[in-house]
Amino acid sequence: METRKLHTAQGRPRAFDIDEALEKALQVFWRKGYLGTSLTELTEAMGINRPSLYAAFGNKETLFRKVLDLYQEQQTPYMAQALKEPTARKVIERMMYGVVDLLTNPDNPPRCLYAQTVLSCADPSDPLYQELAERRILIEATICDRFARAIAEGDLAPDTDATVLAHFVLTVNFGMSVQASSGASRAELLQVVEMALQACSNL
């Protein structure tokens, strides 16, 4: 765990726990969204002043990038685990049920941080928009590669379009996040998963 010595507004040095502060920033961004989160809210939650935030993390945008990395590491390990499943259908099941578990965990805000930010950052010229687009492309390509392997192994029909199937899975997952953020229950999300899996019944 990384610890730095930074100065408070009164000039007194104190131990500053980088990991703990990043955790607190994650919770603020997750609850309020990137655009809805102010620097004042961040510094209050993290227990530091603005100069300390800038010294440790850079500006709000660079802090958020670190938060996205932490979110992916802590909250979405089911994605990597799903890719290890023996069949394409099991991959899809693990991903979709993993999303439902994330969205309905009572310890979490009922939304996906990534999806929430994509919806709020709609300007293609925004560096953050470009960052999110690159992350989505990378995730989609990884899933597509797994489905392409399934086709090569005979697990999926040879005429299956791996790219379209990856689009489908991510679209359902993204849609469930939007539904959960507007109050959809776990039971309702599970119904969506069951319907999506029926659509994949020939896999």
C-alpha cells in the first residue's frame, strides 16, 4: 500500500494513504457520476485539500482514469473469469449474471460506473469520451476473440458472427445498467438475462 507525505493547508505534514483516498474517490464518482462530482466533494471525501489532490493524482480527469482502473480491478473481475469458461454459452451466462450481481449488490450504487460515464460524456472531442471509447473497443475485442476461438474449436457454428455476438452481449449488459439505475429490481434484471439466454439458445 502506497503512502505519501503531503502537506495540509496549515503546512503540517501528514501521512496520505493513496490507496484509501482512491477508494473514497471511487465511491463519490460511482454515486454521482463524473460530471456530477465536484472537486470539493472529492477533497472532502478523500480528506485532503486541492493542492494535495493535484500533487498525488493530477487533475480530476486523471484521477477518474485511476478510478476506472480500480473499478475494473475490484468490481468487474467476473469479465476475466467469464472468458475462461469452457463454452461460449457459459461465457455469456457468467458475464450477464456477473453484471446483475454487481448492479444489485446492496453495498454498491445501483449502476455501472463505466456505463454511467459513457452516457454523460457525449462529446466525441472530449478526451474522456475517447478514453471510454478505447476501453469499450478493447473489451469488445477481447470478447470477440473468445467467441472466434469458440468458432474455431467447433463450440459455435461456423457461420456465427463473433463481432455481432460480442455486440449483443455488451448491449444487454449496458442496457441492464441503465435499467438498474432507474430502479429495476434484481428479479427484473434476471428476467432480462433469461430472455437474452433464450435468444442464444442455439449456441
